[in-house]
Amino acid sequence: MTAAFSPGDLIYARGREWVALPSPEEGWLCLRPLSGAEADIQLIHPDLETETPRPARFALPEREPLATQSAAQLLSEALRLSLRRGAGPFRSAARLSFEPRAYQLVPLIMALRLQTVRLLIADDVGIGKTIEAGLILRELIDRGEAEAFTVLCPPHLVEQWTGELKEKFDIDSVAVTAASAARLERGLPQHMTLFDAYPQTVVSLDYIKAEKRRDSFARACPKLVIVDEAHACVGTYQGRQQRFELLTRLSSDATRHLILLTATPHSGDEEAFERLLGLIDPEFSGRAFEDERSRIRLARHFVQRRRIDVTSREWGEERSFPRHETSEISYSFDNAQTAFHDAVLDYCLAVVEDAGAGQRERRLAFWGTLALMRCVGSSPAAAASALRNRLKSDPDRLGDHVFDDDGEDEDAIDVEPASGLNTGPLASLVAQAEHLARSLDPKIAATVKVLAPLIKAGANPVVFCRYIATADHVASGLRKAFPKLRIEVVTGALTGDERRARVEAMGGDAQRLLVATDCLSEGINLQHLFDTVIHYDLSWNPTRHQQREGRVDRFGQSALLVRSVILFSPDSAIDGAVLEVILRKAEAIRKATGVSVPLPEERGAVTGALMNAVLLRKGRNQQLSLDFGFDQDARNFETRWRDAEEGEKASRARFAQNSMKPEEVAPEWKKWRELLGGPAELLRFTGRAMSRLDVQLEMQKQNSYRAHLGELPKQIAERLASRGLEGTINLSFDEPPLPGHAVVTRSHPLPATLAESLLEGALDPVSSPLNPIGRAGAWSSSVVKVLTTVALLRLRFKLTVHGRVERMLLVEEASAIAFEPGGMIAAGEAARKLLDAETAGNLADVARTRLVEAALARTASLVDGPVAEHAQTRAQALAEDHDRLRRAGSDASRFLSRVSVEPVLPADVIGLYVLVPAPS
């Protein structure tokens, strides 16, 4: 900053007024137009300007044009909605494109109470961990505490993260993956790394964990890191070990902010859990939580909540999530299917018996058996594909095809596996499978029977299949059954962008049905378009079932009820085994612990347990089970999963964090809503603003509105088009939005552009193409007893954070004061509400003019008196708000920073209105 100007000063340069912001370089001026937006900020050097910048003073309201009451209300709302640099403790609130729920503020408040943010956020699937981490990220950026950041996540989540950051938090980030890294590095100077050039990144863990990249990344890594699916970084497998080494190195810098996200922090593995906690603080890595003091300290860094915790009445979030109903629907084989399944089972068991004694040969025989049986149970099309592809088998990848792992490194594998069973004649099985694929499929018929009443009732289902061939087979059958319904297929045959585009394209249809493989069970949220899940194929991993349903049943779902249907056949040995051994047991554990506990990671135990169940269900030779140890595997599997359940129960008893109560968050939440305006205020402003511009905001039904942007004045329509909005759009003003609707928050381009345009027109009527709405007026009011004046104010403050590094920010607040001849009678929202009170009749134009002129004549004394006093009062209150939020519940001896707030005077008087008492 130059010696002549300080942050908050008004400056005249380049033919207009600006507000001085903190400058990043000595001698330069960082300026934002007085009536402009954040995007209009300029960095200029006074010595390079043709006209030397000089001090300016904000223009007071003028007599003409006289404002009506409706114009005053509109200006008040436009002022509040146009501010982006909030003065309150949640500085980021004005930049969000959604309205967070109170419970989602808990991790943010926890972060603000830490000098260095180290958090493990372990909330359930669908509660909003991404939102909670994004709130912290946006807040730290807006506070000046973080300029660069990296999100580390599995590769299939990279696009979701970059999209969520841009859409919800107005944060531009660069995706760094194996596919994009070379392009991003191309042309960079020798001394510059990719992370120097792109300070805000979302990075694939699979890409960055390699040793040759790990070291360079660790050296250039920003001081703020978010790790998604953090549990996948603490195991003993080779890939996990590489990730753990990277995170250990990053966490060793005690000044680095580190936020870990996972829905399964414990999962019965005590050692992995302790390694996870050790990333937060090395002191947490030992088993030192038997004493209360240690648990209290950990609670400052660890938040873990089930859905039932946040939907309890005390949080008032009963409607944040839909009611969920799960049902099991069975169907029967016909004679041809029964014969085919029996033939395949006979063949597979013969192969297992002939596998020999070698461990690898037996393992491949088991996995090959299960792989083929999975395909047979999925669909004749998948079975035929697996049998035809058997010679292309990679034996070492068979396990990846058999087991539904959580997809930590890549998409769920949905290609039909080669069976790996290369002995004996398979021609007859292939012929049977191909014949069945062309015949009427009882499984599809059962699916149609399930879907028909749901679709008639307006449901929008997602049908999850295991294999690509099955998905295509099912979609073909459903298109015949529902010819008028929009039906699309999304599988691993499409790229990530193609999948996302195909799903989003369905938003314009009144009703839709999606057939997908598990490539969509993570990575793309479906809650805005779909409300029903059909498990066409049973997953062998209960976590995968949870992930499927979690795409739909999550925060933001507009339906009051979400249904999930498990489809199975009692005639299928494999369906029965999976239901009995895995899924129903997983559901019992979920009911007991409140969360899903993943399967034990030892594949051999799972294989043996399933094979044992298959043999028992089909009455096969018990000796085979004994010879191969299947019964022992089944017992080991039971023991390991029971141990995981007990470990999860113990973990939650020791570490579950619910100490922050609603009454601690609610007051801050209420202040946020009052200062910034909620959905009702946004709807009112948007409707009023468009009406003033001779365009109606059409109400379709509850929470559904239509805006014809092309009918707006040309300059506003062009500004909207530059921000990606044009034509006719569907809007919702409350969350969750209806399908095909954009939710409107204060940062949505429509209200933001309307507010900026109307405010600019009022402050600079000469340059504005819009009819000015006037900044001064008078009318008769039913709520005042004596002559009362209301002043709309824009307050600016210098907010300084004193700590290891001192940071000064310029922040703003829309406010108002009301005063009578005897002094000020109301401030803030109470004063603003006087403008909304019912009028008591019209005043003659000459009386209005006289009252306004008298009020304007008193403006100078008003600015130096009541307005200045109000600004000082607000500065003190803001400092107390910041201090209370950062210090409450924390250890004062460990807290190093404090906040001071200084008003920038004189404050801006945006509007001045005289209210005359109604005649008695």
C-alpha cells in the first residue's frame, strides 16, 4: 500500500471511484470499483497512471429522483446481496452457492478454534463431508490464511472434487491425474513444478503416490491439504503404504493444515486407525486414549456422526434427509435357467475338485468358479461374454473381478471376467448362455414388475448392475417395457466426462430411468435426478451397496422417500449365499453399530465362506468343503467380521464426537441468516427486481420457478450470458432443488447480477442504462409515532488477525439505523424492517420533497454522529463475535491469535428515507 492510501480509503482513478484493498506489493494499489463486483478488482501503480489517483468521498443521496417505498426496499435488498467480503466470523458465507445446514458448520467451528487446522472428519456417507471440508477451505482462503491448497483423492473422485469446488464454493482448481499431468507440465520453466504453477489443485492419489513424484510433490506441497478417503492411505498393502509414507511426510510439517475425510475411520483395524490419528498428531498414534484427558484433546480434532445424530430433533434437520425404505424382491428361474445354472455349477465344482494341491492353482480355481457364477447370476449376456472371453484371462486379475472392492484406486471393474477355467468342453455352456440371452429373461420380467408401480407413481430409478453386458441387456429389456420413458445406460465403457454428460442430459426429462454399473457408485452424485435404487445384481461388498444407495440417498435429495430394492432369486445358489453370508449379516451389524462395517480384507476367508454356503445350499458333497477348508474359512470369516464389529462399537464408544451441541452453533447460524438473507429474502428480491425490469418470475409449483432471461434489459442479459445463464431457466429457492432446477443462493448469477446492476444504477445513475431507483424518499408509515429517518449504510472495517503472521483484511457489512429527533431508536435488521412496514397513505409530492430536503440537510451531522457511533459499536460487536467463535471451548493457553476490528470512517450512506406517522 502507498503512503497516501490505506485499506478502506475511497480513491478516484481512471474516471471512477474505487475502494482500496490490502495490496500484495509495496507501492501498488489494489482497487475494487465502489459499485462493482469482485471480478472487477484492478492492481495499478500510481506512477504509471495518466491521472494521479486522488482521495474521494462517497456521494451522499440526492433529492432526485424521489424513491418510493418499494424502491427503498429493493435498494436495501440489493445492497445486502451485493456484498461479498462479509465482516462476520464466517467470512466465506457470502461466497457460497448453497445454504449449509447448522450441523455442517460444526467442523468449520472446530477448525476456527485451532491454530493449525488438523481434523479427521468421519461423518457417515451422504451427510456432506465434501461440503464440510469445502466450508473450511473457503473460509481459510477468505481469511487470507491459505492461498494455495491441494485435495488428494482417489482418481475417480478428481472430477467430482473440481466440480464441487467450482459449483458450490466458487473455487477454481486444476485436476492433476496421470492423463493431465504431462499437459500441465508442458512449457513450464525448468525451476518450476506443476504445483508452483497451479497453486490450487485436486490430485489423484494413484498418480502422486509413485516414488518419483512423491518427493517433488512433498517439497512443493501447499500449506493446506485435504485427503479424501483417508482410510485408504493407512493400510499395509503396497499402494496404501506408499500413500501413508507421503502423508506422514506432509503431516510432519507442524504448520500445515491437514483435513482427513473418511466414512470408515476404524473398520475394526486398530492399527490402521491409530496410524490415521497419528497423521493428525503423532501423540495420537499410540493407544493412549484410556484416560479422559486424552479423549477430550482428541475431540478437538475428530468429528464422527451417524445420520441419526444429525437428523435428531435437537438439530432440527429432520427434513435434510429423506426417509429410506429397503425391500427384498424374489423371483423364480424357469426350467431353462435352472438347467443352465446347475450345469455351470457342476462344471465349476468339477474344476475345483481337479485343481490340485498347489495354493495358486486352488486360489485361481476358486476365483474362476465364483467369477463365472457371478456372471451367470447376473445375466445370460454376462455369462456368454465371460465364457467367450475365457482365453483372454489374466489369472492375477481374477480376484479384482470377483470381489467388489471399494474402488480406492480406480473405477469399479464392470467388464465381464474371463472365467479362467480352461479345462473341459465349454461349447455347450456358451450355446446355452447365448440362447438364454435371446429368450425371455425372468429376472428382467421381475424387474419390470417392480418398476411399473414405482414409475407410475413418478419415481426416477437407478438400476445398478455388475457388468457392462448385463447393463446393456437390462436396458434393452426395459426400453421394450417402458417405451415412452427416457432410459440411458452408463458403464465403464464411457469416459468420466461422457458418464457425467449422459447423466446431466437426463435432467431435462420429466421422468427418467438410468441403468448403470458400479462405475457410478462413487464419483457422481445422483440425488438431484433420481430417488430409487434397484440392486439388479447383489454386490459382494456391503460397502458397495451403501455407496450405490448413497449416490441417491444423501444431502440434497428432494424426495421425501427414497426406496431401495434388492432383487434376488432363491433358486440361485450364489444369490442365496451372498444374502446369507454377507448382506443380511452386514445389515444386522449396521443396525447394531449405526454404520456399515466393511468386509474383512482377507479375500481367502470371503471366498471360502461363499463357497461353503454354495455347497450347503445346493446339497453338494460336504467332504469337498472339508477337503478344501471351506468350512474353516467360513468360521474365520465370521470371527474376523465379528471382531471388526466389536472394534467399531468400541471405537465409537471411545471417540464418537458429539460434544458440540446445537445451542453452540445455532446463534452463529441465526446471525449468518439475518445478515445475509435466507431463501425467502432471495425469492422476494429476485421477484421484485425482475418485476421492476418488466419481467415476471413465473411460479410453476412449490419451490419451482421459471425465469425468462432473454426478456431482461440487454446489458443485464449479456452479463448473465457471460456467467453461463441465458434463455429460460428453472429455479428453486430452497434446498433441495427439484430435478432440472438450479438452487438459487445469494451467489447465484441471477440475484447477484440483479443486485449489482440495481445498486450500480442507484449510485451512478448518469452512467447506468437502467431507470434509477432513487436513494432518498418519504412516505407515511403505520408503525412510527414521530417523524423517523432510516439510513441504509455500507460499513467497512479493517479486520486484523494478530498471530504468528499478522494479516489485515478489508471487510464490509450492510446495515441500517433509524433515529428520531431524540436520537437513534433502532439498528441493523430492526431498522431495516421499518422500510417494510405497511404504508398509511400517500404524501403529496411537495411534502415528500420538503421532508427529503430537510433530511439531506442533516446528513453531515448524521454521518459524524449516529452513523459513526453505530460503526464503532458494530466493530466492537464483530471483534467479540470473532473472539467468541475462535476461543469458545478451546484451551486459551494454546490459542495464539486474536482479532481486532476497526471501522473505516466515514461510512457510506446508501439511502435516506423519512417515515411520517399516520394521521390520528
